[in-house]
Amino acid sequence: MNISAPFIRRPVATTLITVAIAIAGAIAFNVLPVSPLPQVDFPTISVGAALPGASADIMASSVATPLERQFGHIAGVTEMTSQSSLGTTSITIQFDLSRDINGAARDVEAAINAARTYLPANLPSNPTYRKVNPADSPIIIIGLTSDKYGTDKLYDEASTVIQQKISQIQGVGQVNVGGGALPSVRVEVNPTKLASHGLTMANLQAVLSIQNSNLAKGQISNGSFSADIVSNGQISHADEYKPIIVGYNNGAAVRLQDVADVVDSVQNVRTAGYLNGIHSVTLIIFRQPGANIIDTVDRVDAQMDSIRASIPKGINVTKVLDRTTTIRASVKDVERTLTLSVILVIIVVFIFLRNWRATLIPAVAVPVSLIGTFSVMYLFGYSIDNLSLMALTISTGFVVDDAIVVMENITRHMEEGMEPFAATLKGAKEIGFTVFSISMSLIAVFIPILLMGGIVGRLFREFAVTLSTAIVVSMIISLTTTPMMCAHFLKHKPREKHSRIYIATERFFDWVLSLYRRSLHWCLDNYILVLVVLLLTIALNVVLVIKIPKGFFPQQDTGTMGGGIQGPQDASFQVMNDSIQRISKVVKSDTAVQNMISFTGGQGASNTGFIFIALKPLDERKVSAPEVINRLRPKLNRLPVASVFLQASQDLRIGGRGSSALYQYTIQADNTADLALWGPRLLAEMKKLPGLQDVNSDQQNGGLDEYLTYDRVTAARLGQTVRSLDAALYGAFGQSQVSVIYTQLNQYYVVLEVAPEYWQSPEGLKNVYFHSQGSSSVTASGNSPLFTMATNKSGTIPLSLNHTGLFPSVTVSFNLAPGVSLSDATLAIEQMQQRLGTPTTVHGFFCRDPAGLSTIPGHRTDAGSDCTARGLHCAGGVVREPGASADDYFHAAIGERGRDAGFDAVQG
């Protein structure tokens, strides 16, 4: 049977088929999405909740824990982590690769609703969720600056207009606004004056809470006209609040301006941001898991002109960082490499064949095979990325082989005297099955990759399928187009005179052939020695595989860097603000830095900040991102107060826990006391390891606090309760939002707090008074000071509390020193923990595996690591093998340790 015969006899139809394959591939190439890597994102959802003024301990126990218990019922959860700090809780839930993110989002929303009854009653709003991985690097950062407007106006425009528009763009997962706060009316109370008028903070809260109303008022209507009833139920400026009567003292009205300074300010005065050292407000844009980064950025760019037209003139909009710049450049570079490889293959073929007609055949077969592959990639939903283009580049050598094998067999018959058409029919019939078997053998090599599971399988599946598809298309072209072109393009010229160059190259090829013949004869005569060399080579390869440093994915230079800023745990906002300004000056002075933003305050621990850096193009800076970090590190380490931990942004991120370094090691314990003891020891020992740098911990349990011990008996005698005492303290020191100002585009708040001179020192507690009765400590105004019902003691308190799989944890992040492999670092950390002699109640594991720690042969990964690269799932430090029942899994993860902590084993 001759498969090629119909195509050889019908050159027009074969040509049309070939052209159709090329056109389909060309069209697919233009519509295929472009990305840095194949789609390997885990479905990840981030849940956030805020309670201004609440400590980390309160947020962890009253907000994070009820939510985590409900999220633990959801099927397909592979990792759940949370971080609670002053006023905020962030929970990240990562799902199995097989779960649809929209279905997971519905389950998360149902869990939030189920947990609502267990959350604090004074939570300003329900917890919110976003389809975004907070550990991902932002795709775009936009900075707003102005010489005309203050940061309150910039933040208002960013939050009210720009954030809303960008959030609606397809592919955008979350838009964070930082560096400022919304405008508000701030009531800064003088508690001494307030008490002298016989009033308390509770009185002010009650009065201010009813000053804004947005209720329906009805309509006046008769037979000829109608009119809506409206009023000045909303007051939005400080001057309108000053004359409000808040109470009476000896028959005289007491106005708000008598006891407080009322100013137009911002909702949170403890936040600041800088763009290249200038005060700014920033918008940090993240993509949804699975969204194409370049398509998303292009959609955002298309909206920028509309956004600029929607905000007042005088506000400068700057694109500080764009992740796609280097992605586009790297993909273009691989495309050039692919084109160059095709050209080189054709040149090499011509050098050996020295016949333009013969060279024309592989010159058609190779590009058509590669271009045709794009159409199959489009049908499979793949993208043009570095791995798929690398597969096509590698396949260039495979696809040219098919054309050469077919053409060589046909040429052999022509040299024996056959006519081209007859030689083509005979040669194609003889070689057809051989080409098929060779192609199938090559495809079989990639079957193990196609069957791999987890993150590694998802990452390399597109590579294997693309390469296999190119081989299949090449086989089809070699059995159809190649023989057809041989029959009609090759000419038999037995007595053709050749040029001197042809004769010279022929002599060179004959010499190479004779050299190979002699070496082959020698190997056959000394086969024992050849076999010994073969075995020694195999043994050497085995030794090298064991000894060679191992990792998962090389560190990339994406042209962007990010990092965390961490100050002393008792650092105030003013200290952190001064520190980030110094850091900004040092970073911006580096010649490789194009733009940088830094900010502190707002959400998160009070002693932390963040920095994002956009580097100049590589041909301008001449050094890689890791080299820039190494150059900045000693300069930043010399700065006082705050420490900076920089890392180059990566396209591939695994896990949902954000950190200040690329790699993480976590310890988890059954109680916080063990973590408080062993967390600092782990950090100290890891800092001593020579292969690690930028070692830092998320354990922050050394913040200062003023611990109040309530005398419940005295409080009850004076008519107070623990709840009323807490509420009054929150009103005085928590920037409490006591009233809402409604507008057409946004909502603003009236913020109540004591004047700054009272919240800057613990002495301010002495000036907090309560309505009291029946006590000698009651003042003439009828109020009793706080310390008649409480005593205070200075101590320490956690600034941040972290959970991994429901249980408390401490995570140490680190980067690798130059020349140190990930496998060596992993082994060193494991040996270090064994030397520490941690008790059985403390479990250590690599909680996030951005470089494939769990895939390194010969290196153990403790239970509880993010083993998704091997198809495993983890929660609470317990690993579930594929196929294990959910009941067994949850009883292992929650039942054993959870029963001691008051949890019930549940099946999700």
C-alpha cells in the first residue's frame, strides 16, 4: 500500500492542502494569546475583612477562625493560610487544579454567609472575596501625583473612579489603592474638656451617628403638580459639624467645637506613599488566576485615555510598572530564535545537497510543519509562550529529518536511472511506514510527560503536546507534500558537470565518510573496550545526576522587583514614614532603576511597608535583576531602623502566601507558646546558614501594648460593663467610623478619635472618663476616670498572627546566596532543624514551593508541605494522597489535633 500515491498523482490538490495548512496556522498564530508560560495557575481566592482598631489577636480569634472553620468544609481546598494584623484579616484559599474558580467562588461566598453570625457585630461590612492570588506579582502599577491636589483628592479619584473602571476589565482580579485614604471629617476630641462639660465619648458617638440620614421622605402631589421632598440630611464638611449641640451643661448648650477640633482630613492619618520620592497614591493591579497577562494589560491600556479624561486636570497618571514589557521581549526573542533555526537548517541542507531544487523541498516542508502546528495549539487552547516556542524550536531538527529521509530514498532510485515520477512512487512506498514508525517513536518519548500530574505536569504538558503535534504535522507533510514536490521538482541529470566548489566539497565529504568508516571498524574490532567506555559513561551520568545541584525553575529577570519593609516591632507610623523615604532615595539613586514606589500604613502591621521597583530595559542597565539586588543590599543594610528584603518578580508562583523572599519554611505547633519559643530560634539558626540571605520571619509578637485589667465589681457599681468600657476606648483610640456620608459615587465617614496629643502616649488613658454614679471618685461633672475601674500594665503583644490550615504557624522566608542551589539549601535547613531538637509538637515543612522543593529527587519534604507539584494536597500539616477519601483526610488534618483545640472533624 502506497499512502503517498494519491497525493503524488494530484499535485494541485496536494498543493491546496499544503497552502490550507499554512494559512490555518498563520491565522491561528495571529489570534493565539501570548504569555510567559503555559497556564498553570491554581484557582485561588483571597478573602479580606476589616475592623479598624482591632488588635491582631482579636482579628485572628473573632474573624479569621470563624471564617476558616467554614472554609474548611469546602471540597477541593489544597491550601489555606491567613494573616491577621491591626484591623485586618486576609485569608487565602487555594484549590485543586481540577476545580473551576467560579464554582469555588460560590462556595466561598456561601461559607462567608454561614460564618456571618459568628463574626463581631461591629464589623463595618461583610468580608469580601476576590479571585486573585495575593502571592502573585502585580501586572501593572499606576501612580497618581499632582502639584495641585493633595493626597486625599488623589486617593478619592483613584478609589472612586479609576479603581471602579479597572476592576470591571476582563482578566483583572483585584485593584488595591495605597498611599493614602479617603477624605473624611475628623472629630479630634479633647477628653479633658469633654469631661468638664459632663460628657463622654459615648455621648459624642450617639450624637454624631444620627447627623447623616439618607432615608426616603416621600412626595407632595395634587391634581396639577408633584414635588419630591428633599432635605439637607447629609452634611459633608467640618464647618457644618462644628455648631452641632452634643449636650447641655448647667442648662447651657455644649457644641461640638467646644470639646473637639473638627477638620476636613482623611479617614486614616497613618498611611503614606511615594513615587520616586514624591508623595503619591498608587493603584496596584493583579490579574485573575488563569487570565492571560498580556491580554489583560492591553485591555487596561486601552482604557487609560478614558480614565485620564474622567479625572480632573492637574492629576498626573504614570504607569510605574508593566510586567508585560519583558514578557513581550522574551517571546519576540524566542520567535527570532525559531526563525533563525529554520533558516540555518535550510542553509545546512543546501550545503550538503548543493542543489537548489532539492533544498526547496525541506525549505517548504519545515516552515509549513511548524506553522501548521499553531492551528492545533489554537484548538487546544494553548498560548504562544516561551515553552511552546521552545518546543517548536527543538522540533525543527525533527521535522527536517522526515523530509530528508523521504527525499534521500527517492534520490537514490533516481541515481539508479529511474525517472523522477516512478522513483517517487517507489521511494515513497518503501519509506512511508518507516517515516510513520519514526514519528510514533519520537512521540512515545513524550508520553510520560503527558501523564505527569500536578504543577509539573500542567507546566510541561503544553511543551510535550506542541512538540508531538509538530512531529505529526511533519509526518503528514512528508508523506504528502514532500513526495509530490520530489516527483515534479527533482530532475535526473546523470552526466551533469559540477563546479569546482561542488567537487571540493564532495572530496571533503568523502574524507569525512572515510574517517567515520575507519573509526567504525576500530570500534567493531575493540568492542569490549567500547562496551566498558559505555558502562563507565552511564555510571558517570548516574553520579552526576545525584551530585548536580537541583532546582525546579531558574530565577527569572522580569525587569521588576518587589519586597517588604520591616521595622522594629514597636515602630510608630512616623518612624516607618521616615524610613521608607530614606529607602526610596537609596533605591532611586541606582542607575538601573527606572521607577519605584513605596508605601506604609493602612492595612497590615504598623511596622511594615512595601516597595515595588521597575528596572530599565536590560540593554540599558547591563546587569540582571539579582545583580541589582546584590548591589542595593549593602546600601540598604546601612540604613537605620527598617530592613528591606528585595526579590525579583517571577512569572511562576506556587502557593498563596505572600512573603518578602522567594522561598519559605514554616513551623506549625499545637499552641502559640511553642511557636513563641521556637520561632525566634529557627530564625536565628537560619540566619547562620551560609547559603541563605535575606532571612526574615512573619512572626511579630514583640509589639508594645497597654494591658488593661478591668475591675468588674467597681465597673458594675459605677454603672459600666466590659462592653461599654471597650466601646468607649475604641471610640477614643480606634479611629472609629461613627457616621456615613453618602454621595452619588462613594461613601465617606465621620471619624471620631481623641486629639493626637492624647493618642501618642499611654498617659492619654488617664483622660478617658465615663458616666458614673455612687462613687467618691466621681468628678463634679458626674464622670469617673477610666483608672477607677481598671489598672494598666505595659507589655508585648503580637502585631501579626498567622494560620496555616486552621492552626498557628510561623514562616521564615529566605533567598539563596549566589552559587547556592535549592537542593543544597533544602538539605541544610532540614539538617539544621534536626540539630535544633524541636519537640514533636512542632512540625517543620516547606509551606510554599515556588521552585519545586517537593520534586527534588533524594530530598525529603515533611508532611504539610505544599505537595501539589506531586499531586498531593495539604491542610493543617497533613498530606492527602490522591484517591484518599475526604473523610480520612479531614479526620487526619482536623480530628487529631483539632479535637484538642475544640474543633470537630468534618467532611467537606
